[in-house]
Amino acid sequence: TAETRGQDAFLPSCSTIFVLLQLRSILLDLSLQGKADFKVFGPGKPVQVMVGEDAELPCYLSPDISAEDMELRWYTDQPSKAVHVHGRGEDVQQEHSELYRGRTTFSQAAVIIHNVTTFDNGTFHCQFNSTMSEEAMLCLRVAGLGMEPIIRVQVDQDEGVWAECTSAAWYAEPQVEWRDFRGHTLPSVINRSASPTTGLWTAVSNVTLQYGAVKGLSCPIFNPLLLEKKVDKIDLPGECSVLAFKDGKSTTELLFEQELPNNPSRFDQDPCMLDWEQFPSRR
């Protein structure tokens, strides 16, 4: 009938609209699943850690959507050197580079590098992959506050005073100075070297002075990243530093502090010995 024909004619039209709506919904779902509009951000400032500590390298999605179905990849400046790969809820260990294999863990869109070394210092990338790919860049800054410096001194009354200051396990390359007891900087010779196995720096600095020219020395060593320093100090014998005599014929010179009661009033700044005859040759 005409009524039936009209209904039959209407059904394809409804079906077409329904299919179009379904297709639109599917395309919208695919668009959302592809995360076509997401961006990846890093922490916005360098991540700084000390040698031997753990470093967390976080990345963030905007808008805040789930990354559960994405592949997440952290790598260095060389994409083939994967630091950590995580996809579909599990780590892809076989893609991790040898340097980081067994040293990283994944936690909520962040990778943690355990037992950081100087060779981890540098730039990293975190990449989120689905139907599209977005990534962000991170900077890991590694620092090491070295060992307490040690001063060695040799004194020759004819040739002068030679002092050496040594300290190891610094990162980055440390700055070394010599200062006299007034805090004035002294000219010195500095040698620095980095270990090929650890990347940590050792500094050796030498200074030579005229005998009796300086009462005391200090050797401050600075870490330029941490803006921290470690210092060793030592008192030196002056022109009149003879502290003891034997039998009225021989003297004993002391270069280092003695184990004595902590009473500053016991001594003057320039202790001298009064003797009853001259020693012009200092012997």
C-alpha cells in the first residue's frame, strides 16, 4: 500500500542517519583514543641529584588523560639509546640500553634512574606514542661534593715552603684556590683530572712560598653546581717559630698544632723563643 511504501521509504533514511551517527561516534572515539590534542611536558627545570642517589624524570600530559594504552619511551639524545620503555602496562626490557638495564623503574608516567653516576648527566627525552607521537625534553644535572681536601707541607729554610692540596670525587670540575691567613688569594699551579671509570674529578694544587712569608694557609675547593666548598687549613712556621731548644745547642721546629688545652691565652700570635746566644746560620 501507499502507507507501507512510505514506511519502507522512511526506514532506509533512518538507517542511514543512524549509520552516519554511529560512524561519527566511532570517528570521535578514534580521535579521542588517538589523543590528537595532547601535549607532553617535562618538569620545566633541571632535575638535580647527587652522585649515588636516585633521579626521578617525570613527564606530564595535557590535558590530564590516561596513558595506559600508549607506549612511553625515555631516551637520551640518541633515540636508539633507550633509557626505559613502557607499553600496555609492562616494561619492554629488551629495548633498554646496556647502560640503564636493571637501573630504572617506571612509576606513574615517570622513570626513576637508580644509583646515578656522572655519565647520566645530560639531556633526556620522554616520548608518548599512540596514533600520534609527542615528546618533551628533560635535563638531569648530576653533582658530587668531593672529599675533604688534605694539605701536605715541606719546609726548607733555604728554599722556602712547598705545599700541596689534594681532594678527589668531585663533579663537576672543581675550582681550587690557595689563601693566606688574611684571606688573600695566592698564585698556584693546579692539575685536574677525571677518572675514565667514574667520571669524578681529582684536583691537585701546589703553592711555593718564601720561608716565613706567610703564617698560615688554607685550601678551599668549590663545587660550581652546588655552590658549596670544603676547606683545609694549616699553620706555617714563621721567621721566629722555633718552639723548643735542647742543651742550649739545638732547636726543634714544629709545623703542626700540638694536642694542648684549648686556651687561646696560652700563646701569642707569633710565638718566639728568647735565647742567650745568636744562631746566625739557623743551626
